Amino acid sequence: MADFLIPETALNAYVLVPPGCGETLQASTNWATLTDMLDRQLSDGDYTECNYWIESPKGTVIELQIVDYPWGYVSAGCSLAGFEIKSNKNQTVAGYRFCTPEVAGWVFRSHTNRLPVMTYSSYLYTLITSVFKYRYGTSFPFPIEQGLVEQDT
């Protein structure tokens, strides 16, 4: 590593982006849809994965609803394929991991204005589609539509 100072303008120009396929999405107060499609090829290695960072203005939280996950290759720890939602306070640890269609309708809330969502698959030549809805707010009414809500305690 070099031992020199980086000008302040260079530090401000650096933007952290999620690795792999995926993108940073800007949430609004209206529901938006995220449709993720994975199709692992031999050139992808052991897994193909997409990383999404859903962001909102400071002082807001993000609500994410699982709309559709139509297949179920259920395995211990969802090790073969699935998705992970990092709505927990510490986003450096594993989030909630799912690989079954029964979670459609579940809702999660972030603790901050960024919500990482990762999808992954180890299945070759198998199209896997996940559909989510997301929005932001400063507070959400209880009870919500249905499902699990991760909330500040």
C-alpha cells in the first residue's frame, strides 16, 4: 500500500457500489418493484449472485416486501440458492436467508436508510426469479400487510 495522502476531492469522488451483478436502487414513498433473474452459467464459478442496495434519504427506513419466489430448492441454510435480506442493525453479519415460496408476502424493515438484498444460485442453466417491492418512510403504521417485520427494540 502506498504511503501518501489522497486529496479531499478524490475521497469525495469515491462511491462504494455493491459487488457482482445488481445495482443501487433509490427508494421512494411509493412502492417500486425489483425483479431479479439469475441464470448461472459455467463461467460464473460455483455461484452466480446479484447484490442490490436499496437506499433512501437520511432519517428514513426502508420497507421491503417479498412478492414472489416461485420455486423451492430447499436446503439446509439455503446453501444451494435463495436470497438474503440484511434488515438487521449490523449489516456486516448474515441477514435473513430464504429459499422457499412460502415467504411471499413477508415484510421487512431496515434500521437505516440502506437495505442490502442479495440473490444467489448454484444451479446451472436454471432461471430463478425473485420479485420484491420496496419503499421508504419515516414511520410505518402497525399492523402491516402481513408477515415478519424486523423492528427496532
